[in-house]
Amino acid sequence: MAASYTVPGSPTWHQTMLRIRDPVPSLEFYRDKMGMTLLDKISFPQFSFDLYFLTTLPEGQEYGLEAGSVEAHKVRGVASCFMLLYTMS
């Protein structure tokens, strides 16, 4: 469960990109420790990388789509995203 903090105003995520080596521990960290939700995953096998789109949802809001699904690709743009770039070695 993510820690609860009071921050003045209404902070939001703007798009940020991080390069990561291994998506498993990175996604666990952002989901489990930071309280973020995985919105979508897009793979580019021809270029050897995957994009993972995460966001912080308003408290109590659920996200029921499967990352990587056609439905998730269609609605990904509705939230301010925090983007991770996974580059394979």
C-alpha cells in the first residue's frame, strides 16, 4: 500500500520517461510502492524495446483494462502518464 501524503494544490504527473533494464522489479516498485497503475504496454520487437504507461489514478478510481490490449491502446491518452522505456540488451 502506498504511503499517504498531503500535498498543497493539485499536483499531477506530466509525461516523464525513464529507461529501465528489467520491467519486473521496476513495475513492482511503481505499482506497489508508489501506488501507480499500469495503463498500457506497447511492444516494438523489431527495435527491441517495450513502452509501459503508468499513471496515478484519483483515489477510489479503478482501471479494469488489460495492459497491451486493443482497448487499453484506445484509452491510454485519458490520463497524465508516467512513461517507462524498457530497452533490451
